[in-house]
Amino acid sequence: MLKVNVKFFLGIQVIVWTAVAIISRLSWLGFEGTPPGWDRLTTYSVLGFLFSSALGAYFTRMYNWPFARQMSGALVLTVLAALMWRISYNAIEFHVIESGNGDFLFWGYLHWGRTSATQMLVWAGVFWALHYYASYNQQRLQVAAVKAQAQAAKLLLLQYQVNPHFLFNVLSGVDTLLLKDDVQRARLMIEKLSDYLRQTLEQEPTAAVPLDTEIERVENYLDIEKVRAGERLAVEWDLPNPLPDTLLPNGILLPLVENAIKHGAINTRAGGYLKVSVMVDGDELCILFENDLRKSSTPGFGIGLSNTRDRLETFYGGLAHLSVSSREHVFSTCLTVPLQWRHTLEDT
């Protein structure tokens, strides 16, 4: 939703309605002869300013309405505001400015109502045209930002795929298994590594991917870690069947898993666990990572998590959030996104 700068809006309103008063006087001088006095023109423009400002405030509440309902509602409100504007002005003109006018009739309240309706409809048309133009520009900027982040995510994924520390651990694990003549587990680790690299390298990078693709990538990553860590790593899954048909930013979950592995008790002799949960809460999807902390670890909101939060802000426009918490040596990372998200970027 576009945010309206109130000061800027009111400033433009002052300029518009001052111009209306000046143009009205000039048009009377050019075509009608004697123009209305400045008291009438000022009253008319001030009332136009007030009613159009109130109308604009109501319009901002209609931004998320369906287009047909939005336009029909705007039309009705505009006509009503125009009539109230004209009735208010005529009442002031006949009862205050011309207090001695004995020829006033009830229908005089609607005198020149068509002119006011036309002017207010023009004002409303310009308002909505500017709104949609600003929305279009905002969406273009958001598309560009997410495309740039998609490229950055691609590089980040490649970094995870060939991360020297990660590969060193895998190859060191293979070497250790071979020294122990555990050829079966060594081959399994190489097989899992091949599956992981194939699954990520062969896919065409896109800004958004389905939830099940992200979960599969996490599973492949954890399969390698499980072979490497052996019984020291316990992975628990709590996934609905089937998984919700939801789009996520490409590669958004890997930094969260890597963070849990890095700071978890998995890297101690006693080992630890990682639990991955996917839950639907109303119109939101919650992806929760929980791991037990090793005593020397004090994870915070580091660079990886901060970058993830920035990507969520750009991709979902503030409708998603990332939170972390720690209780009784259990560290939790919760990713919450809209459940039914069909962003225009999904095809980029």
C-alpha cells in the first residue's frame, strides 16, 4: 500500500484550490463580465479544499479494494462530496453573504450543483490517476530490487554450494570414513553431496520458488550434515502433507539452516538436534527452526539473518517478518510470510 505524505498532499491542495479561485475570477473577467467578489471565491475554494481533503482520506482506505468496487465507491463518494460542497457554499452565500436576499428558494441549495460535481470528479480522476502511476513506479522499483536480490541470492547459493569450509568438512569426513574402511558411508556422503550440488546448480535461478523446492534444498543440505556428523545430529521434521502451495524468495531458508548448524550443539561431542516445522496460522505461513545451543555460543541477529530480513522486506513489501528467540538453551528462528502470495515477480 502506498503511504500518503500528509504535508505534501495538503500543500498540493492549497496550490490547487488557490488556482481554482484565481482561474475562476479570470474566466469571469474574460467571458461573464463582472466576477464574483473574493469573499465568494475564497469561501468556495476553502470549502472545496476541505471536502476534497476528506474525500482523499476516504480514498486512501480503498486502496486494497477490488478495482470495480474501488471505482464505483469512489464515484458515489465524489458525487456526494460535490453536492455537500455546493450545498454548504450556497447556504453560506444566501444566508451570510446575501443575508437580505428574499428570493432564495429551497432548491437554491443545489444551484450550480452540476458544475461542482464536474470539478470534484476531475479532482478525483486526477487523484486516482496519480495513485496508479505512483503504484506502477513503486512496483517497477520493487521488481528491480528483487531482481537484483535474486542475482545476489544466486551468488550466495553458489557460495553455499562451494563454501570452502563446508566442502572441507565434507571431504575431511569422507577421508575419515575411508581411513576407517567405512566405504559405504563415504560413498553415501559423496552421493549426497552430488545430489545437493545437482539440485541447486541445474535449476534456473528465479526470484521466487515454491515452498517444496526450498524444503527439498534444505533436506539435501541436512542429509550431508547428517552423514558427516553421524549420530551427533538429530533432525526432526514437522511438515504438513501436502505442503502449502506458497512462493518463497529463492534460497531464503539456507542461511537459517546454516546458522542453526553453525551455532548449535551439533558441533560438540554430545551433539544436538535441529527441528524444522512448517505451520499454517490463518492467512500466514510460519517456518520455524529450533536447535539446542552449545554453551559457548551466543548467536544474535548476524549478517546472514540481517540479509534474510532485508530480502523479506523487499520481496513482500513489509508483509513478512523474521524473528529470533532463545529460551532454556534452545534457539528459535521463525520466518512468517503471507500464505497466499502471488507476487508479480513470480515469473521474473
